[in-house]
Amino acid sequence: MTPPRSPSAQGQARFGIEEEFVLLDEQTLAPLAQGTGERERITEGDDSPPASASVGRGEIVAEYLTCQVECITAPSQTRDDAAEQLRRMRRLVSTHAERQGALLAPAGTPFVSSGGFAVSKSPHYDVVSAHLAEITREHEVNGLHVHIEITDEDERVRALVRLRAWLPVLLALTGNSPFARGRHSGFESWRSILIRRLPSSWCPPAFRDPGDYRATIDRLVEIGAIPDASSLAWAVRLSERYPTVEVRVFDTQLHPDDALLATLLTRALIASDLPCCEATVDAVDAALWTAARHGMNARVLDPLGDGIAPVQDVTATMLERLRPVLADAGDEDFVVAHLDRLRVDGTGAQRQARAYRRGGVDGLRALYAAQSPS
């Protein structure tokens, strides 16, 4: 294989990945709440060194509900660095789950839900759960959040606007939550539909500049739609903690390579010179709904054309335009190969649905277990 070219500054921006997982009872596949201190013990005894000094270790923390955990990578610049961190943290959580008679589920929603799980102890979560009221009882959702570092705030806003019209395509390629209450929901991303109930969800406006962005958030807080800026549920937003654009449109992915594909496509779109599409919020939201419903078989906005096109066609055009950026970062071969694999094996949602059709709960359990690195 020809060695990759030296990466450009734009195409090799640092990034971070956050993966949310739900722990399921190994027999029933129902969410399994963790007791006080259980999740904090996940990394106990882990003294395995990273492959190189430049690779971060990441962090495993409690998530919104007591049946959830979140794995957060340290800032990465290369695919290999991020891959090692993702696999290490999944391995640690899987080992911990086994000790509890549980299973790590790399899916956007659990297979079944009894509702009413306890919210993790946190001042922020206390405020959010009180604000969401009854919604919290059914808000068992697990997302993949991708942070791309951009040091200039004006450029961060421009990147957000550039990504808006691509959100439906990104969702269509990464739907991984087909089940609701023990049956197929009819959607590839049921998580997206649950997220839609939140204020400030799905597509954000096309902001003019950072001032416009902040003024919009201030109005949402003043109205009482959200408690604070950290509660924004837009599918892409500016991080309040880091100098990053945070893309939140993705379900938690079935396999680490699926998460890496989502991340690398996001970074390449931000680094590209693709023009901004002046799509309205309603138009993007409509395309997000069809992407959540039909996945790779959806028809969505064509950000580089004048109308609507099949996801497969829009993806092919996007890939051709992104090839130079992906090549600069050394990611072209990986992205091309994984998109080819998606066309053959399907999205995570399609793989889950196929496993359940063939083997019921046993088939789904085996699929989840096979995704955990050994």
C-alpha cells in the first residue's frame, strides 16, 4: 500500500469521541441498573500501558441513567490512536459487565425497557431530570458524540453551518437503534425519534456568527426551554467545555470501526471546501426523519445539488469530494473500505435486525457480545 501523504493542518485536526453504552441483563436484555460505586470500579486494576507514549488512555464515567456508562477518549490526531482507546475502554466495560451478569450493548436504544430507571447522582442531571419530567422515564438513549477541534470561534460557527445539511446523510449511514419495547420500531434510529421530543433538538439554525449563536441560546434559556447551554440537544453544536464542534447526530455504534467511520467523515467534512447549503431547518429536519426511518434506503437532501436524492448517491458524491482531505490524513483507504462494507453488511440497525430475525434474543445477545474487543 502506498504510504499516506503528509496530513494537512485542516485534515488532521485533533478530535475526541464519546460513546454512551447501556448495560443489559445478560438473560433478558433489559437495562440493568448499577449500584452506588459500581461504575466507578470499572477501571480498577487496569494498569495496561498504551501502545505508545502518544496514545491517551481515555476516561470511563457515569452517564445520565444508572444503567449507562460513557467512554471518552483523550484528544486524538490519528485513527490508530483513537481506535486503541475505543477498544481498550469497551474491553474494560465488557469485563466489568460480565462480573455483574450483564452485557455491554453497543446500541442507540435498549432492546426492551421497563421505564423509570434512576438518574445518576449529579447536580446537572438533577436539574435536567426535573426539567424533562415524564420524558426521563423513556429517555434510554445512547449516542456517539464526535468533537472536532477548531481554535477559532468564528470558524467553529462556519463549520457548524457547513455540517447542517449533511446531518441526514451522516445519520442514514449510522442508524443503530431499531428496537423499542422488545420489537422492531420500524425505524433504523429510534433514538433519533426519542431525541426529537427534547427542546432545541435536531437541526440548528444557520447562524450568522458567534454572537447570533449565543443570542439564540440565551433566548432558549430565558424562555425556559433548556436550563443552560450544556443541555442543548441540537445534532451539531459548539462545545461549552472545549474549542470544538460537537456532532451528536449519531447513535452509539455497534463496532469501534463504525464509530471511527462517523468520526473521520465528520472531520473531513469540516476540513473540506464544500460550500454551505442554505437549507432551512424544516427541510433538514424532514430529511433527518426519513434518514431515521429508512437509513441507507432513504431519500435525503443533496447538499451539493438542487433537490432530493437517494442516500447512496449523495454518499458517493460526498466521498469523491472528500477524497483529497481523507488522503491527506491517511484515512482514505479505511473510509472507502468501510463504506463498501456498509453496502454489503448494512448499518448497525440492519445487522441488529438481521440477528434478531435469525436467532431472536439469543441472536441479538451473540451479536452484542461479538462486538466487544477481546
